[in-house]
Amino acid sequence: MNGPAGRWERASQVLADNWVGSYTVPSRSLYPHQWSWDSAFVAIGLAHLDPARAHRELTTLFEAQWADGRVPHIVFNPRVPPGQYFPGPEVWTSGEIPGTPPVQTTGLVQPPVHGYAALRVYRCTGDRDFLVALYPKLVAYHRYLAEHRDVGGGGLAAIVHPWESGLDNSPAWDQALAAVAADPLVMSRYQRRDLQHAPAEERPTDGEYARYLTLVESYRAMGYADRALGLDHPFVVECPLFNAVFAASELALAEIALVVGARPDPHRQRAAALTEALLARLYDPAAGMFTALDVRAGTRGGARTVAGLTPLLLPGLPARVGETLLASLASARFGLPATSYDRAAPGFDRRRYWRGPVWVNVNWLLWRALLDRGERRLADRVRTGLLSLVERAGYYEYFDPLTGSGHGSGDFSWSAALTLDLLAAGRDPD
Ligand code: 2M8
């Protein structure tokens, strides 16, 4: 079945197949638990199909919120057999930490796109009660990030593991990750499971996994407390995408506050402060975009990745910065839809995960940003490019920008969910 009707039905079917009763797994094979930012994107698609399921998706995630406000990056399904996903709950041992939910989780977070997603869900479903219940939890998550994660002291939230960025093996982290000791023995204690479902040449390397596990062990040894991050933890990085969606979600919280009867101004002020801090700390005019800051070293790696274009979401950028980002996005370095990494960079790899392929979720964010900026022509190129990729290849996790072939997991939830939103926009432009 080709054409919009076939795409809509197939996307709905992917989401139905990946629904496990109270949330949607990203993929039945590679990712059999609940992931934080995946659920935010999935809820946006579900809002077009079934408001109750969209609300439940986010509500279930926030039921696993820690007492300190953090929303864990994975909520483990106790019914999934041990060893189906690595690293599973036995590595994280969240149950030993006071203030954690009854369900097992990781101690990390993911980009705080949830406020932004909740507003889009509400605009589709019109259910005020959903927002009333979620608003204080979103506020608590943002408070956690502002109060516990400003390790660099400059007003941005730092990530303490590449998994927190969502762009796991992006070249944006190469420099900071190189400083993390990779004891070859680390991985002798563990067994990767991802390679049973995807080819090794499309996934992070064993060396990267060794460092990922070193970082998990470091943070776990601190009891996932953030006080000593600046002193003792070997990876502390400020990511442009993480902070851009943080600011965009603060702006969404201002809108939500108006609906639920709270004050919007503090949210607007925090969004403005985050925008200022992004400009002061991560804007790199020579690169023509924002780049990540290694807080420990005090240096920027300078890699041009798609994360550096996502501050386009922010209406408070100076005009010349917005124009520079648009020029970079439309240039041959990225193309439309954008690759995850600069096509001209020596390490560009069109099939390796976040080191080159096209991903639907970051392009969906860019599409929204372009629409909000009135860049209709560029927005349409992103939208039609994404729709043609999923139509030809299916709802894959990521796509080879040269051939359009799909890679990673098939029947991947956020690719299906955000396609529904792209298709709905074609029927009812906003
Ligand atoms: C990928 O990350 C997980 C770890 O969190 C993994 O590789 O096992 C990333 O693409 C991340 O952004 C995504 O949320 C997750 C589930 O789709 O998979």
C-alpha cells in the first residue's frame, strides 16, 4: 500500500504492535522497555489516533519519576526476561536508592522534550485534566535539571553520559569520551545484546560501550547523587539539543500554565535565560552552529552535528544566529532531511547510528522549528523527504541518506508516530 492512506495505516499498526498495555516500546526487538524521550515523541503520534493512549503513554513514564524530580531514561518492564536488553536493571540497581519508584529504572535522564510534547498532545486532544495532572511533574523535572545538573555553573543542564543526549555515539562526544578510561576488562564482565539485533558496523563500537559502562559504574557509585559530579565524574558535557529542547519545553510550560491556572512568567524567564546561556556558552560562529562543551576540559570539540542546529526551536535567538543556522541546515553539509552528522566530515558514516544516518525525531524537531519561523519551503522539504523515506523503506530506526535504505530496528515507534503527525499536518496545516 503506497500513498498517505497506506502510510497512516501502517504507522498505526506499528504503534498498536508496540503497545504493551500502558506504554509503547521503541522496538520489540532492540528496545523492549519504556524509553523517556521515545514516549514523548510517541505520545505526539498517538494523540492523532487515541487520546487516552497518548495520555497514558506520558502518565506511565512520569509514574517512574524519582523523588528528586528526575525522569529516568529507561523504565524497565519486570516481565521482560533478564538479558534481553543490556544494560538491564541488574546493572543499574535503582531499587537501592532512596526516593526511587517501585519499578526498576536507570539513573540517567534524556532530553526534556516532554513539556513540548505534552502541549502538542493537548492541542490535539483538548483534555485539560491531562495537563493539570502532568504540569507539576513537568515542573519538578525541570527543577531537577536546573538545580542538580548545572554542573558548569553557567545556566545550562549538563549530561553525564552520552545516553543522556539521546544521540548516543554522536561525534559530538568523541573528545570528552576520549578522556574516559576504557578498561578493556569492563566489558569482560558484561555481554552486549544489541548486536543480536543489528549489525556491528551500524552500532557503537566495543570501545565506546566500555566507556559507557565505566560511566554507569561511576555514577552508580555516587548513588546517582549529583553533588560530586564536577569533581569525580569523568564525563560532564553541555549539549545544544538537550538545552534547546529544555528551553522549548519551558516555553511550552508557559502555555500549559495558562491552561491550568498557573503563572507563565517564570517559565518564560527560564526559557530566556537558557537561550542566553546557550548563546554565551555553545554558539560557535566559526562552525556556523552550536557545538557541545566539555565542561571538565573547558573546551569545545567543534564537531558539527545535527544537535547544533536544534536551537532553531528558540524564538529568542538573534536574527543573525537564526540565519546562520538556517544556512548551515540547508547547506550540503546536512541536506534536507538533515543527516545526524556533517556529510563533509572525515568520520561521517552513513550507516552508523548517530554518526551520519537520517533520523526522524530530530528532523521532526527541525520541521517544527522551521514552521514556527515561517520557513515553509524548507519545512516542506524536510516533511516530504521524511515521508518519502518511510514510504520507500518502512518505519526504520534510521536511514542511509545516500540510498534511502532503512537500518537499525524495523517497526520503530517514533518513526511511525511522528509520521502520523507529519501526515496530519498535510491534512490540516498549522
Ligand atoms: C538508543 O539508545 C539506547 C540507550 O538509551 C541504546 O542504544 O540501547 C538511542 O537512539 C536513544 O536516543 C533512544 O531513546 C533509544 C531507544 O529508542 O535507543
